[in-house]
Amino acid sequence: MIKGKRRSFDETSALNAAMNVFWQKGYVGASLTDLTKEMGINKPSMYSAFGNKEALFVKATQCYIDTKMKPHMALLFAPDISLKNRLKNHMMSIVTMQCSDEQAKGCYLVLCQSELVSGEIPEQAKLILKDAEVIPKQLYVDFFNQDLEAIALGLNKNADANSLSVYTLLKGTASMARSGVPKSQLEYTVDSMLKGIGVN
């Protein structure tokens, strides 16, 4: 029996490289040449390991959600920290990533979700982007409805609006970071928004 040929590249590293291309150029702007060049593989290897561009994008997006998005969410539930500090730590963790020089500025999801209106995003890619839109908004609603300190401040009474305020600000900071606005300036907007919804 002939054993299958082992791949000569690390799939995790290649997937992270693809994620960075989509983060910089979006789904529509990322060409197969861009992707394979950054991944350090040829097109047949990409198709063999990940499928077509849409399948690669779905995997890269899930990788972003698991490795970049979820760690920020955990900061909301850190023990023995005030509500104000938990919310600020969570939001500034995201802003810090958005402003980092380690990858493209801004937010992978915000950039790619903005392309949905173009009609050029295929179905499976569209579905994961729409699902990713729901996750943080629902998490914030649940957070404001269930966190004891948030309830004590009455934030549960406007949980939907408070959730939208947090999410809208973070989408805005993503765009501003992509435009080159530094983290120090964006921190002021975070503080202002938290005061605005009653977190003092």
C-alpha cells in the first residue's frame, strides 16, 4: 500500500497567513496569488489542503473568531474586577489589537462584513460573516441582562441599546484604527461611551 504524500508545509501557519491577507484586503480584494504567496504554497497545495477560495475564507474566518475574537470576550467575566474595569479592559483589548502593527490595522470581520453589500461574497462566506455579526451583539445583551453589577446600575433595562452602543463603538474604532488613529486617542472614546451608558 502506498502511503499518502505528507504535506511539506504547516497548515496552521498557512491558515494564519491567509487570515492576514483577508484581514488586509478583504474577501473580494484578496486574489489567489496574494493568498498563495503569503501562505508560501502553490495553488494545487492550497486547493488540496483548504479547498477553493471560499472554503479557505470560511476556515480563516473561523480561525479569527477562535483565536482573535473569543479571548477578548473572556475579559468581560474576569473575577474580582469591577464592571467598569471589565468593560474597559475588554474594549481596550480589542482596540489594542485593531491598532497593532503585528497585522493589518482594524478588524478582519468589520472589513469583510462591509463587503456584503457588494453582492460579491459567496454563500458560505456570507453565512459565517452574518453569524459572526450576531455573536458579540448577543453576548453583550446577555451580559447586561445577567451581570449583577450591571443589573444594580440598571443597565439591564436598556440591554439591547447598551449592547448596540458597545458594538457600534468598536466597529467605529476599527475603522479609525485602519485610518491610522492611535490607540491613545481611541481610549478617550471608550471612556466617553462607558460614561454615556452609565458605567462610572
